[in-house]
Amino acid sequence: MEATGTDEVDKLKTKFMSAWNNMKYSWVLKTKTYFSRNSPVLLLGKCYHFKSEEENETAPVGSGWPMENDQLVISGNVEEFRRDFISRIWLTYREGFPQIEGSALTTDCGWGCTLRTGQMLLAQGLVLHFLGRAWTWPDALDIENSDSESWTSHTVKKLTASFEASLAGERAPKGPSSDLKEICRRSSDEEGRNEICHRRIISWFGDFPLACFGLHQLIEYGKKSGKTAGDWYGPAVVAHILRKAVEEARHPDLQGITIYVAQDCTVYKADVIDKQCICTGSENTEDKAVIILVPVRLGGERTNTDYLEFVKGILSLEYCVGIIGGKPKQSYYFAGFQDDSLIYMDPHYCQSFVDVSIKDFPLESFHCPSPKKMSFRKMDPSCTVGFYCRNTQDFEQASEEITKVLKASSREKYPLFTFVKGHARDYDFTSTPANEDDLFSEDEKKRLKRFSTEEFVLL
């Protein structure tokens, strides 16, 4: 009876935290975000210019983000930017999902934000891999913009109705016929193929135990680093958890991609190329795509503003898949910037569990209707930057371009991280080989212990 009582208390605590976080963070979707008409906006390597037409020069300054109820007409790439941003996959707190093994938790409200920002970065890497940077979701502009009050009424009701309707729907086909490549091959039109791929990527992040990049699986891998459900996960630890999740993924479509995590702010080029090469028999090899994750620290207790140009330069590259970062006590997924403000997606919004195994499950809650901005000065110094390279040739070119950014933005003798030739073992003769069954080698555990003392503070 005592154990049952404890479980009930845990469930009540979980419900209380869920309600508290929803109340605390739901205002974010109702606040306006202002963009300047006079400065370019960079979003994951794409540049957009918002210039007002001459007849609207008298419009109020600061009405940057174009809303349908604004009187300002913006020329240029405003709609393209909206469509591009909304098309990025948004992963937030959820509640009501299957219980996490070893706990009473059915929500990640209050503790899972860094795992969610890590998921968003990985999702962007998969979008680049399967759909390309030019892809946008055809229904992106149909989402109600959260800057209007209607988000909390009309849109939520619409999502709820859509979800309830889907519960009675036919479940997605199982077995060989659901193979992504095979379905795409059979689909007659490009939009249909892209929609199938879009849904499949989101399904990999579903909140249930079997989803390869879902919260349940990430927590299982995190246990090997001493983390459990409800703990704080920092950007460096999440980078290694993502690496393990991709390595362990058994879906056939994911065999052509891998993750490399930099060691001590150093990317060893031979190690990256080794991870990219697939032996196909005889002496032939094929290239894997690679997502490179680099945990860095942009200062001591506070972010050093000298690193602003570095962050801007990284987010301006076509290879960039974003930054797992945030401000103290809150993790955000940084995807762009305007002037000295970072553009981000916020996971601190608690949404209901969506069963992604259901055919035509609702997609709206996986796409953020409005970007948010934050001054670079508020950024927490601990973060992980990510890059996507399709093959070894792409990696060589990316390393050159990233190195140029590092050199151009570094006022000190040493850049934040470096690319060096050779393998890690060529430079560190004291390191012990990692057990393939371990999430982290002994050396990695020592480094992560150091990182963990520098990470965010739990809410």
C-alpha cells in the first residue's frame, strides 16, 4: 500500500508540474516578436530581406513580423521566411504519453527541454538528409499565427478536433510496405513523396518507447551516463545521447547517416571520414552522411560578447543544423539571427501526446507558428553546435568554410574549436579504447563530468 501511495503522490506531482509549466510558458505563444525591416534575417544558412514598399514608409517602425492584421505591407521574402521557419520541426514538452520506465512520469514538463532542443537539431539534420534545405511544408502558412489571441482558442480547438478524429482513423500500414524508400518510389508525385517522408521523420521522435529518437529511448541511453528521467540534461550530454541513438537506430532508412561528437573542442577529420565510409564489398566504399556535434563554451559564468560573430557566422552556413543552447535555466533551439538577436524555437510549451502511429496523425503541433527572438547577451555559455555533411567531399568543404568562420570571428590566438588531420588516438596516447557497449568511454565520462558542472540549472 505504501508503494501505491508513493506512486499516487508522484502522479499528483507530475500533474501539478505539468499544469504549472503550461501556465508559466503558454504566454510565450501569445507574445509578439518584432523584426526590423532594415536588417537581413539569417535562418539556417538562408538569408531573407524585409524591405517595405515606398508607399508604406509611414508605417510604424518596429512592426517587423508581418501579420494579416498589420497595416504594413512588406515586400521581398517575408512569406518565404514564414514558410521556411514554420516548416522546421518543433518538439516541445508533452503530457499524457506512455509512462517512462522506472518512473511515474508521463510528461517531461520542467526537465526535458534540452532533450527537446536536441531532438529539434537532429530533426533538422534528417530534414536536410531526406528532403533537402529547399523543402518547405505546403501547409505551413495555414497554421494560425500564435501572435494573435486565436491561438489559445480556435487553433487549440482545431488541433484537439483533428487529434480526436484521428483516433478513430486507420492505423499506418506495418511491415515492408511502410519502408520509406519503397513508398517514395511508388508515390507518383513529389509532394506526396515529401509528405510521406515528412511524417516519417516526425514519427521517429514520437513519445512512446519504440520511437528511435523519442524521449523514452533518449532517456534509456542517458542512463548509461548516470542520468535518469527527471534529471537535467546539458547540451554536451545530449550530443552524446543523440550519437548513441543514431548508432542504435535499426530503421533501414537511417543506415546512411551517423553522428560524430567532437572531443575537447577538436574535430579529428580522419575519425569523421572513418564514420562516413561504408564497406560494400571488395574495396568499394560508400559515403554516409554525418551530423557533427561540437560542445563548446562561450565564456565563463556569462557568455562573452566577443563570440557573437562566431555564432552569427555558424548560423549563416548552409551546413548548420542549429545550436542546442538557451539562456540560464531554459534550453532553446537556436536557428538564426537578426542583428544581435538570436532566433529560436522554444520547447517550453506543454502539448498533449500525439499517437504518431495513427495514419494521418495531426501535424500542426509539430510546427511552431511564430519565431521568438532573444538578445545574444542573454545566451547561456554552454551550447552544442551542429553541422550536416552529405558525404566526405561535403565534409572537406564544410571543414574549410567552418574554419574560415572560426578564424574570422576569433580575436584570440585559439578558436573555439578546430579541425585537425588524423585520428584522436594519434594525439592522445593515454586514452583507453571505448567499450562498444558503453555510451561513453572513460575519457568521455571525465570530460562530461567537467561539462556537467558548467551546464544549466534545473528549473
